[in-house]
Amino acid sequence: MPATSYLDALNSSQKKAVTYGEATGDKGWRAGPLLVIAGAGTGKTTTIAHRVAQLVMHGVDPARLLLLTFTRRAATEMRRRSHDIVRDALGDTLGNRSQAMLQRLVWAGTFHSIGNRLLRHYARHLQLEPSFTVVDRADSADLLDELRTQAGLAAKDQRFPRKDTCLAIYSWRVNTQKSLRDTLEQQFPWFKSCEEDLARLFRSYVERKQRYSLLDYDDLLLYWHLMMGEPRLAQHVGANFDHVLVDEYQDTNKLQGDILFALKPDGAGITVVGDDAQSIYSFRAAAVENILNFPDRFTPRAEIVTLAQNYRSTQGVLDACNALMADAPRQHRKHLLSTRGAGGRPLYVTVDDLAGQAEYVCGQILKRREAGVPLRRQAVLFRNASASDLLEVELSRRKIPFVKYGGLKFLEAAHIKDLLAVLRWADNPRNSLAAFRVLQLLPGMGPVNARKCVELLEQQGGSLGALQGFAAPQAMAPDYGKLQAMLRALTDPQRPWPGQVRLAREWYQPHLERIYEHVHTRVGDLDQLEQLSGQYPSRERFITELTLDPPHATSDLAGTPRLDEDYLVLSTVHSAKGMEWDTVYVLNVVDGNFPSEFATGRAELVEEERRLLYVAMTRARNELQLAVPLKFPLTQQAKSGDAHVFGGRSRFIGEKLLKCMEQIAFQGAQLGQAAPLTDGRAATIDVAARLKDMW
């Protein structure tokens, strides 16, 4: 029997989830479908990692485990923790046996990255070119914009959606598997009249991608989904895996849910972990029904294990969170219990207006800082990014440093897109998007000449030899020749992957210096890109994985370096998911904001807004404060106008929840009291008499 000491650190519910199933006689583990409802702060990652270790310790081949996550970082963390658990359980001080296990745990990654690998493996069964290129969101939007312009849709008399909105409509339609008409009616009703034009645009978009072997982010799931619709292929893919484990299952969309059931129709070996109370991404087509309906998809019904022992927050915070979710009509019910003691009750703070809210929050932040809570252990959360505008002004006035989650993503920086376009073009010579971008890096090569060159390539099926047939202007000829030489070197089958990014960088360097300012900051990003390339076995894997799960930050257009040793965190609730702070302030907890006024027309969206507030509240470890402004200024009025409306109490703040909170009121700075009159003169006016005299 394998050692079981690695289970000692788990509580009873975690242990039940980890050990669900039974050992088989042939060194394996048999288990039916399992749903683990992991409440906020209940050790979800620990549970999944121990489940993986449990399977490996009982003889399941790690290469036959499929671990699906939503970020590459999460998959890496799961692999690391599982390795550490197995190493300790085996007493493997040198790490030889556990390291071998880790090396065989190769099928761990995001849905999109696993889909990419499977599609390349089964490409010939899908009439798909195995060397297809995965394009990012920005390139997808640019391609739609090009087709939109060519079709004359941009010049129509009536408003037509811009490229990013077109991509959002397309993505929603694909990931929900709803019709275009339903998509427009439910999510984009203001563009219902554009249905026929959008259908033609999306058909052209699909045809263009197929012609040049391009797959966008959504295609990776769509193609995988279609592949699993063929019973023989689905059976063949599913036979590669004995167990499938899915993290953050509440965030899966319909495609992902269908793929999972096609992998294991009888549910054998499926473990999904998530929390329906934290399903807040319907705007990305996530379907909370996946986790709500999961147990009933199987016969017999799937086992449910609920994790409710919370290691993050005090019980005072959890009591309020439990009260908030108690009124949710459809859910997997749980009651979170703290391991950290009672703590104080959260505060429900009414303030006069938005300026008073900013004044109050700043005062509390400084007070907590003096009490020993660093700024970085405090966070201000809000429904929309613009909700912190006045607060940011007040923070700056009081010299309180802060960072706000958001900003330019790594792959959106122009210099990163340039260098990746070179590698994408070399990887797929038919990638006209990449070719068009790279060609315009040459001095004197404008869009017209670049388009002519791309058309020449298209006529010859993407053969790079066609570049020789383009008569480059004399002033451009030397640079055009260097481009051809660089592409020939990159596409040489004998050239190994290591060193290719360096080769592309050497060609790109003079163009970088000519085109952009602040070159030294951009070079740092290119250094990072080159270092990242060393972690991948091939150019295709590097390009694809970077597209699917890019680094977050970039120095492009960076501001002044922050010299403070401490800073406050400002964040939207969506960006704060998975984070925690000692003290959390939630702004604008009124109806119209929680829930958003745009969600109040549909019951399911209102319930998602409840879950959004729940996510905000469960980020707090020790202290939670909900700020409730009484007055909101009307928009579309003069800068000096003071017209306003009163904010109504959020429909989520019922009497049950209020009993769990301490209610206080804050009034902002008032006019100073006048000094009393002491000279004996009369200090009263007969206003009533004067008013009568007017008439």
C-alpha cells in the first residue's frame, strides 16, 4: 500500500475529495464523476494537487492524466505542488522518482493550449493544415476590419459595429453556440438590424482564415468541439486519458462543457472543481449551468463534495458573505466556516456623495496604515474602472501611492507585435496578416506596396520565393534584400529553433530604432521575449503558447518608475478574482451598480451581479467595508452643475445581511462654525415680514 501521510494535512472534506474512488488490482484508480464545490478560500488548489498526487501514488500513469486550467500559470502551479507532495510521500530526498513523475505529467494546460496540441495531432482527420498559425485577438480584429472595409460596411449610412465589437459578437456566437440572431437580441440588441451584413462578414472571415491556415482563439475550442462530435474520433481522443481534472469549472463555456462530456461520456475519471458562487464571466460566454447541472449529466448522479472550511477570512466577514448568498435562488449551497476566529463585523458605511466616499476611504486607508496594515495589504474594489476616478484624485492629493489593475498587455505593444509577426510569417508563409505588418517595417514600404507584395505571395500559394518577383523601389532594395535573406534563414529546415529569435532581433533592431522612441525600454521587452523562447521546444509551440497565455505587463509607454516602497491596490472586481487582502473597501454598493443597471432586465444577469459582489466581499481577510453613497451627480450637465439622483439600497443588501454588519454614517468636511457675536448687536432678521412686504 502506498504511504498516506501526505493526506494528514487535509481536512475531512478535502480528504474525501482527494480519495474519492477506489484502487484497482492492476495498479490504477477507478472513480466515477466527482464535483468538488470549493468555496472561497477553502484550499481548492491544495485539493486538486493532492488529487493528482493520490492518482499517481496509486499507479496511474501521469502521462494519462489530463489537467485543464484557465491559465498556464495555474497548470504550472498544479504540477509543482503535485511533484512536491509525491516527493515528500515517497521520501524521495534526491527527487529522482518524483521528477520522473513530473516529466510525464505533460497534459496539463489551458483548454486552448491542449486544444491546440490535439488539433495538430489529429489535423489530417479534420482536413486541417498541421502547421496552422494561431492569431491573437488584435490580429483577428484587424482581419475583420479589413474585410469590413472591403465589403463596404464601414461606409454604410447606418451605424455598423467597429472591429472589436464585430469580434465580440463572433466570439459570443461561437462560444455559446447560439444563433447569430439570438446573440444579437441578447447581447447586442442595438445591432439587430445588421444581422445579414454580419453573417456575410463572418462567412468571409472564416473563408479567409481557412485559405491561409489561420485559427483564432475561439477556433481552438470550436475545432476541438467539432472533432469530438465525431464518435470515433471522440473515443480515440478520450482513450488517451484515464482521468480528466478541470479547475475553475464555473468559468467554462458551453463548448468546453460539451468537450468534457465527449471525452468521458460515462463520467469515468472526471473530477471538476469550482464554485458556482464565483461564476462572474458570462460576458465571456461562461455558462454557470455547466457546474449547476453537472451532477445530473450522469447516471448514476455524480458525487458532490463541498469544501466549506475557509482559511482566508475571519468569521465576521464570512457571516456577511453567507448571508448574501443565502437568498440566491439556484446554487450548490454551502456555509463557509473560518479557521481564523470570529473577527469584527464588516462595516456598511453611508456617505453623502462620491466626493465624501473618496474622503472617507482615504481616511480609512491612512488610519489602517498607521495601525500597521501596509498599503499593499489594502485594496479598493469597484464594479467598473471609471468608478475610482474621484478616489484617484483624492489619493493623489493626499500623496497615497497606488496601482490600478489594467493597462497595456504584453502582446499589444507594437514592438512585440512586430517581432512576433516575423516569427509567425516564417512559421506560416501564407499568413498574410503577419506578412503585411512585417513588410511595412521597411523604410519606404507603405500599405500600397505591401499589399502588392502580399498579393504576389498569395498568387503563388505563400511561397517565399515569390518575394523575388516584387520589384522593390531602388531606395528600398537593400532593406528588402535583407528581409528576404532573414526569412530564408528562418525557414531553412536544417536551422534549429534555438537562436531564431536572436536572428530575427538582429534584423529588426535598426527598424526598431528608426520607428520608435524610448528604444531602451522596448529592448527590455525583446530581451524578455528571447528568454521566454528558450522554454519552448519549437517555434510553433512558442508562438502559440505566447498567444494563448501572454505575459501581463510591458514597458511600452511606461510611466515614471514607482519609487515608493508601498502602494495601495485599486482593482475591478473581475480583475481581483483569486486575490486577497487584509482590508477591502468596495465602492458604490447601491442599486444600479450592484447590480449594474444594464443587468436588471434579466434574472440570470441579476444573479451574476450578486455573485460579483460575493467575489468582492470574499477577497477580505480581516476587514471589509461597503461604501454606500447617497447621491450621484447626473451626467451630461455643466461642470458647475449640481443636479443629482439618490442611490437606492442594493437589492442584495437585505435585513439578514445588514444584521451581520455594523452600520455607520460618514459626513464629509463641513463649513467651520462661525464665532459667536459678542458685541451686543442684534443678530436676527425678521425674514417673514420682509417676505410679506414683497407682495
